[in-house]
Amino acid sequence: MDPLLLGALVAIFTVVVLFSGVSVALGLLIVSAGFLIVFDGMRSLELMPEILFGKLNNFALLSIPMFIIMGASIASTRAGADLYEALERWLTRVPGGLVISNLGACALFAAMSGSSPATCAAIGKMGIPEMRKRGFPDGVAAGSIAAGGTLGILIPPSVTMIVYGIATETSIGRLFLAGVIPGLLLVALFMAWSLYSTWRSGDAAALTARSYSWRERVEILPRVLPFLAIILGVLYAMYGGIATPSETAAVGALLCLVIAMVIYRLWNPADLWAVLRDSTKESVMILFIIAAAGVFSYMLSSLFITQSIAEWIGTLDVNRWVLMGAINVFLLIAGFFLPPVAVILMAAPILLPIITSAGFDPIWFAVVLTINMEIGLISPPVGLNLYVINGIAPDIKLKTILVGSLPFVGCMVLAIVLLCLFPGLATWLPDLVMGPRI
């Protein structure tokens, strides 16, 4: 059978299996095993266990559970509430300072936790009721938190970036640095839209806030500064050549647990067990998807599907930006239905040779891909952040949350356009800190 036609069949069957309700990892294994048996015979299954476990034989994978523990220990405390309150106290005199406080808190908490749902839950529980109480429209209140939560997969340390680095054999340190400026750009765009939306609504109550004394502003800082110091310390250790990403993640996870125990009195063994249990569950889920995606990639390569698709696209006489536009549409659609980790692991083996042959930088592309995945987190039908916000504020209709999130989707699209026009936004900082790539 023609490899391109076979690739179309694989895509159709993969969509059908994943929509049947099975887990992503199990679905990839089912599709891989089925096509290998039909087109390569039963003997091809002998290599599956070796590929499955061999994909996990990577020291860099240790950073995933460590960063997850780091985020889980923070998410299990009042760190999100304290971070939100600290920013509110310092920005209270800024016009529209409350919405800026929420977005700033989302950005900082996302950097500490690396989890979009955790960011939405931690900041939204305090931020949404407070914004609504002061007169902000429900759409702005809910949409800003839903969009701010997506920053968790872009601002370092990011588990999504780690997965991309492992899947494409790209430097994780460079990927982390590449997400810094685009992440700050998104925060700025989100804040700009929120302020414009608040001003346009003409609601004076939304622009008023209580006053805080300098003592009230300073007294809350000791609760949040240690976590911020850990983030800066992790990044310094990583880029200062002191430790590898995996070693840095382990130290960061230990320090976050210690601070959670000392500052937030997380002494109860049941609470500590919950942190480790939930971190283990999430880590196993991600690692299982990575292993299954390795088998899926082997199947695509063994049946010459990957090579044929790359060769076919290479023969197309189209502008490379038209090609990139088509890739972005594909990623958007995939992100609507699948989690970011699954999309990266399934698409990276196919897209990487295509983008490199078209002259695109794989570090730059990682940022573009991640922003596409962010859009998927606040887009139906699977937009996870929308349902997290709906769980926090059930009296706000899902439609209102979605409508409130759409302008932020526009901000993300604008960020992708700016990255296409100015790729240095993603590549300048990695080259400055780690030197140009040879």
C-alpha cells in the first residue's frame, strides 16, 4: 500500500481510537500494534517491549517527576493565594490593578508550578470572586484567569518543553530560555487587553480598589519571596553550569517541599502523602504517554509513513510560510482534542524534519507549538482550563467563560504572528546565555 494512503489510514484509526474513550497512551499502543501486525506480521511485536522501555531510558526524564513534585508542593499550600494578595497590595493604585494582579499572579504561579489547571484553580479561587465583587464583567474575570493559567506550559520550568526536548533531542536549557521572552510578551498582551476591556466597559467600580499601608504590603512578602528565590536559583544553577536540568529539578523539588513544610506548616503526613501520590500519578501518566509515543513513532518509521510524508511535503512548490501556516492549523485542531504532551510526542517525529528542511529553527518552533497548545487549553471541546474555571465559579456559564477567553486567543494568535515576524524573540536569549549553536 502507498505509504501516504497508509498514513491517512493511521490518522483516521488513531482519531477513532482516541475518541473511543481509552487513555492516550493505551490508544497509541493499540493503533501501533494493530498496524504492525497487519503490515509487518506478528514478529514485529517482539520489538515493542524493547522500544517501550528503551524510550524511558533517558536521564533527562528524571526532571519531569521532580518538576511535578515542585509544582504539587506549591499547589498544595496557600502560596497561590498569598502571591495573588501580595500583587494586589502592591498594584492596588494602578488603574485596573486588580486584573493586572491576577494575570501577574498567574504568570508567577505558572512559573512555580508548571501546571495550567493548578494555576487556574489556585489564582481563580480568590481572583474571580474579588473581580466580580468589584464590578468586573464575568467574561473578563473568568477569561483572564483561564488564559493566564495557560502560561504554565510556556514559562520555564515547563514540562511541555522538557517533553519536546526529549522527543526532538533538543537542548532543554535552550528551550526553557526560549520561552521567557514570549511568555512575558503574552503576559503583556493579556494585560493590555484586560485593561482595554475594563476601560471600554466604563464601569468605574472595576477601577477602584482599597488602599493598603506600606506595612501591609511588606508583611506578606516573606511568604512568597522564598518560592521566587527557588525559581531564580533553579534557573541560575541550570544556566550557570552548576547542575543538569534533572539535578536542578531534584534540588528544587526538595526545597519546595521544605518551604511548604516550614512556611505553610505542611506537617500532616496525609497532606505530604497526597502531594507525592498525585505527583506520582501525573508523572506515570506522562511517562507512559512518552513510552507509547515511542512505539507509535517506530510504527510510523517502520512503515515508511514519516519518511514519505516528509518527502512529499518537500516536493511541494509552496512558500515556506504557507507551509508553516498549514502546520499551525494542524496543531490548533490537534490541540482542541488532545493534551499538549500527546500532540508533541505524536507530531514531533513528523514535523521536525519538515520544519528543518524548510529552514525553520526547531527552538523557535517549540515556542510556536507551545502557544498553539495554550490555545487548545481554552478552546472547546476539550479546553481543560474552561472546565476548571467553571468548577470554581459554577454560576458563570461555560459559554460566558468561552466568550471571555476568545480575546485572549486573539492575543495568542498575535503572539505567533510576532514570533514569525521577529523570530529573535525566541532565539535571542538562548543564544545570548548559552552561545550560538554550531
